[in-house]
Amino acid sequence: MIIELFERTKLTASCPLTAAITLALTLTVAASAVPGKAGADSDPMPAQDSALRAVLWMRTAAEYEALCRQVYRAAWLHVRSETMKRIARPKPLAVILDLDETVLDNTAYSAYLIQSGLKHSKRRWQDWNRRNTDKIGLVPGAKAFIDRMKDANVHVAFVSNRSEEIRDVTVRILVNLGLGEKDELLDRDTLRLLLRTDSGSKQARRREVMEKYDVVALLGDNLGDFSDDFRSPAVNSIQGRRGKVREYNDNWGTKWFVLPNPIYGYWTKFIDWNRPGRYFDAPRR
């Protein structure tokens, strides 16, 4: 029944978000129509429903916008305080920003996957970007923050794990959104746009920026956007990652600023998706 309803949404919906909303409603109806299942405490949440809730929250919730604006405002106040300090600095100031779900809103891609019943892949992601640059938007607060960095003469470096293979597409997206000049973004040596070539680690690219600039703030939606300490083989559990976050307690909100992203990220690697109920009982430690 759910598959039948899912196919129906692909036929009737005129856009990815409409399809996502339609599918969310049909899944709810389908669940309530199964005898002995609706409302049972032991029922796992359907994977599609879980993904839909995350996408719809980012696409529609005013709370999501408030959180993003709150993060960017806090980051701006921090950077402004750094620019006002009357100290001799050997290097000019800079900030490092991730792109996807930090500056760029790609929830239309997630809605497309849900609508089409497809799974994410590198090739699918790159092809979608090439065909849908107009569907990629801005995370709330991002452009105002970047504009303020320009006014304050603070260098903005985008350090992203988008592949170097799609630099031209990424540059087109950024230029269309008013986030930089084409020639400057195309030239890697300007340290404006540092994309992934091989390793998913951003440490080496961050160091490149730090060698030339005094980096006063980092913004991202994944812990790996801040330090490779969160990618260490020793940090291979939920508790291990939480412990590392607490170890860096003084950095959050002072130099490191995290944007909310419940759709994807490194955190998903540590979830036992076959037994999600195991995380429901014990309180957070």
C-alpha cells in the first residue's frame, strides 16, 4: 500500500517539496490503516517518514530559520569583536565556512531523492547540481554574514567537500547567489574556494588558509568542519563524539559555530538503523 501511494505522489506532485508533503501525509494515512499497528509503541518509524520530517523541518519550520540566524548573528558579533581589538596582528583576519547546509540550502535535492525513491550517490548529486543550480538556495543569515565580512575586510574562505570536479558548477551557484566573483572563485590560489580532491579531511585545506590568515571563526554543520579530532579512529562511537565535543567546550560559540542539519552527516555512521529503539530509553549522558 505504501509503495502504491508513493508511486501516486510521483504522478500527482508538481515539485519535490509538494511531493514530500504529499508523501508524508500518505505515509501517515497508510500507517493508520494497518490493523493493530497504528500508535503501537513498538512500531519503528518508517525510514521515509523520518527523512521527510527532517527535510520538511528545514524547508518549512520558522524555528530552523531562527536557529540559523541565531548562529550567524553570534558568529558576526564574535568576528566584530575581533576586528575591534586594538592589537597588532601579523596576518589579516579570515573566517572559514563550509558550503552545503552551512551556506547553501540543498534541501531541494533531498526532496528530489524522496520524490523519486532514489538513494544519494556522488554521481547523482553532481548531475543534480549541474541541472538544478536555480534550485539551490541560501541558509538563512548566510549572505548577510558574508556581506558583513566583506565590509569588515575579513577574508571568507569556503572549505567544502564538494568535489573539485564540479568547481565550475559550484562557482556558478555561488556567483548567482551573490557570494563572490567568478574569477576569484575559479582560481584556487585565492583561497576563496577550497574543494575536495581526494581525502574527505579538511585539515590540510584549513591549514592553507591559517598560514596566510588569522582565522577567527569557523562555521559548519558537521564536526569535521572544525577539526580532524572528530574524525579520529578513536572517536568511533556516539559517546566518543560527545566526549570530544565536551573536550572542546570553550570553542563552541566563541570560535566554532554549528548550523543545524538533521538530514545527513558523519553522525549517521554511528546509528544502528536496524534497532533505533535502543536510543529512546536511556537519557542523554
